[in-house]
Amino acid sequence: MKIGLTYVKGSVPGLENFGNLPTDLIKSNGLLNGNPISEELDGLIIPGGSILESKSITDNFKKEIKIMAKEGKPIIGICAGYQLLSNQLDITNPNHPNLNYTIENPNLNEDNLKNASLNKDNIKEGLGLLDVNFSYLFSNDKVESKVSSKSYLTKGLETVNGFHCHSYGGISGDGKTLFTSPLRVNYDSNFTDVVSGTINDDGNVIGTMIHNILDDNPKVVSNFFEFIDASEKDIISVYDRNKILQYTMKNEVAIDTNVLVETSLYNIQNSNNNINSTKDTSLYNIENPFLKFKKKQGNSPKVLMIASTESKSGKTFITAGLAGALMEKGLNVGVLKLGSNIKDILPALYLTKNNMENYSLIKNENEDKIDNVFGWNTIEEVIYNINKSDYDIVLIEGEKGIFDNLTNSNFYSTVEIVLSSKIPILLISSAKYGLDYAISDSLEHEKILYSLGINLEALILNNVEEEDFNSYDNLISPLKKQFDMDNIFKIPNINSTYGLGENKTPSDYENRYDVFSPLAFNVVKDNVDLLKIIKLSREISFNKFYSLEELEFLNKFLS
């Protein structure tokens, strides 16, 4: 039995394990062992990511998918994989000031596009195997979704569990609905039943926006095996080959980069094709200084908070770059997000191919004050799960600016989360308003943090213009004196240094993981001393949240 997993630029194949079903990675040429996949595979899984935006599915691959569908072989598309199977994806920005966009009528017609001064490049054509169209609809809720129609995959099930993580999940069209999910659409406080899966007339092609549908629902996996008529021997073989697939996939940073992890986490024993965890340190590159930071048995992973002086300073970009760069050095890197947008960690997961955990989204809501909670777990619950995990280091991307929401009793600011558990901080200050501004802003933030008992041990000055390079050392001398440290790094203006194109910034490619993530990886490798960063991280434990009264002096300072 051979079950393919689409492994192309823009896909995020490690986001979930897909029930440990995949046995073979299928690249953009649509071949396996030199043969068309329609001749080799018994089924195909297409993961999430930015597949249509990245244009990584070749015509030959498209042809092979259609052949498999016609032959009745099972094809499951999840999130971006679902969009690939659809008629089209519309990535028009719904916040365009001239765009007449409503949730009730999410599809954009020719007049909308004309009025918004947009072009048809925003329409990405799918394969048309499922008669639905996609447009903007944001959600990252955990769900128990209703099964609306009969299918081989949902046999014996009335509901399935999983989570949503998408910006373009608005589904319309005549396709047969298979799932509906109760979602808070676009941060609305009310739950609405939304179509979250469809099936073709022949019953073998299924698309869904429900991530972890194969991991969180064992019956779905057994139904899949039954559909492909897998014997017990076949099932054992599938799981054994999946272990090899996981190793192969996680031994490369991102996809088709040929950037391999510098140490081997597993020992492949070719005699029986099993992959066994090894304690033999001779398998490691003994010259790699990062190996001493690997988690020892009985210890907890080390943690580092990636915070910023204000929103839109580059946290997502730098977090992704750090995750990929540390992975290359042989470390198992977990990435979590504080706040309400789990999608922010997808660029990092594109590089590491680690799972999105069921605790990946940390609540910043004060549940004593607010009922509408978008986060998944409290910081106390998250730390409990971190400390049980196999990660060597866990990066947490903060929410907005480090002090944002401090005076709002309904929410916890990033600094309150830091204080609750004594989490070490890497602070980012953007020079988008000039290097002088970034330095002044950093000094003020360091004073406040110090007054709270927080020693700021590392700072990244992001987006520094080339014209400031010659005077950089003189400009940052006040920082060095006040911080009493050397852990100050500068990242140049990406557009001028890395050639993104006129008036382009990394945020313009945030939904193109094949562009955004490798760029972040290269920028961090080029400009940040990773050994200094990893030394800042430490094991943490939850203590308590400080009341606003206890932080009263800080509120007065900020006001």
C-alpha cells in the first residue's frame, strides 16, 4: 500500500500527522519511483499551506490527480489542499476600501474587482474536482464538526474533532456538503455553522478545512484503511514506512531547499527499515556546539519569548527565521503563539515541519472578565504541556507590543505573561521610523522592564537602513551602556539588502510560505548570533498573574 503526501513548495506537510497514513512524499512533478503517481499510489493526501498562491503544482501533477480521482482512488485535501481541489480561490483583500464585501455574499464578481481596482491575478484556479469556490473567511477555532452526508471516511460518525486555521475559508457553490463547523467568523463573538467540507458525486474526493481530522478521529483512519481494502499486514507496513517519511521530511529545512539538519536525530537501520531513537552520541557531529542545548532526559525544554516594542515590528518573520536556523543546527524547535491568531506560526512550521500542537495558541484573555475567548490554553496549561514535550527549545511569539493591553483588564499583555512565568525575552524594535527612534524606544522599554525585575538580555534592531550602517556603532553606544550587554543585533532593510522588489516588504509575502519563510531563515542566519540567542532561553514554570494594582506604578508610567 502506498499513500502519497503532497510535498511541494508552499505546502505545510508537518502541520499534522494525517493519522500517520502517508508512506511517500510526492513532489511537484507528480512522479513516484519515476512513474506517474496514478500508477503507484493507492491514495493521496494534500496538506494545507499556500499551494495555489505558490503555483507549485505542475500541469503533470494536476493531470495525475485528476486521473486518480477518475479511477476512484481516495483523495483528501485539507485547507489549501481543499482549495486546490475546488473551482477557484479568491485571495482579494476584503479590507480594500472600495470593495463591497459582506460575509453573506463573500464571492467577488467582476464589478467588485473593477471597483476595487484589482486584477484577476487574485483568482487562483483549482482543479474543479469539488464544485465550490473559496474567498475570505478567517477562523482559528477548535471544533466539533457535524457530519452532514454519508461518506466512506465518516462511516459510523456523527461528528469529528479538529481545528480551523485559515484566512480563506469562505465556501460557496453546489458541492455536496460533508461537514459543517461552528465558527466565530472574522473574530465575531457569535458562533455560526459554516460549511467546512465537501465530497464529490463519486464519493472518493473529499476536501475539508478541519485540520487534525485524521489525527483526532481514529475511526476516520480505520475507515480510510477499509476503503482501500488494507490488510493487517498492509497497515503495519504503512505505519513503518510513515516513520521513514517523517524522518526524511524533518531532515530538511523547508521544502526543496537541500538545507539539511546538521545532526541526525534518528538512526535508520536499513536491515529492517525501522527508525529508532538513539542515545549514541557518536552519531552526532561532535563539533556542533548546539548539541549541548539538546534537552536531557528528565529536563524540560528551554523557552524564549519573542516580543516587540510595538505591533508590526517583525515578530512573525524573526520567529520563523530563528525556528528554521535552530532546526538546522540539530535542535527540535517548538513554536507557539500568544493571542488570537494561530496562523502567525505557520511560516515557522513551514521550515521545521513540526506539528501545530493542541496547545499552540496561548490565551491572552482574562477569563474572569471575558467570555469570548479565542486562545486555546492558559499559560499555566501550556507550560505543563511544554514540560512534557520532546522539544529542545520552544519559541513563543508575543502579541502586539509587549505592553499593549496592559491597562485593559479583559486581556493579559505580553509582559504580564512574561512576569507570570519568568520567561526570558528577546525584544525586537523596528527602525521603520528611523534608527534613532528605534534606539530611543528600546531604551524606554528597557527602563520599564528593569523596574519590573526583568533583565532584557537581547535586542534586535530590525529594518535598519543601509545609510545608518556607517554610524551604527556610535548610535547604539547608549544602548550598550544601559543594557550592559553585547547581545544587540541589527537586521538590515530586507527590500534593499535581499532584493524583494520595489516597495515590497516581507509582510507582502506572509501568505507565500515558500518565499517568506526561507527569506526569514536566511536573514536570521546572516545577522543573528544563534549561540547567543539559545543561551538566553531557560526552563520556566508558572507562578502567578500580578494584579493591576500590583502593577499600578507601571500603569502610571505608561499613561
